[in-house]
Amino acid sequence: MNQKTIVYNHIKEKGSITSKEAISLYNITRLAAIVGFLREDGIKIKTDLEGSRSLARYSFGISDPVQIQLTFREEVLEAYE
């Protein structure tokens, strides 16, 4: 599984991801770059800054699990059009 898929699936399942989580869970050290690639693929990802150290937290900006699934399906379908 490639890093884009890992990050996408993590956000889909957990709701968000930070660089600390990406490093500790998946040994992904360039999360911002991976998020950039996902955005280039048309995935809408929201960035929120946390704390005094400006830690970025990436999410789909959707809190409803059903809406996350619908958004995921729409993005997959659009990718194959």
C-alpha cells in the first residue's frame, strides 16, 4: 500500500492525522507532501493548526461518518470518469 493510500485511509477511518501520528504509526515523514499529492488528485483536505507549535492536523472537514463514505464514493467515481 502506498503512502497516499495509507494517509487517505487513516483520515477516512480516524477523522484526521498529524505529522506526529504519521511518523509514529506509519513512518511517513513528509505528510505535507503526501497531502499535497492527494489534493492534486482532487481530494479535498482541510488543514487546521493546533497549539503554539502550529502542528497541522489534516482532515476531510466532515464529521459525519456517512458523509465521509459518500464523499469517498463520489471522489472514486469522479476519478474514473
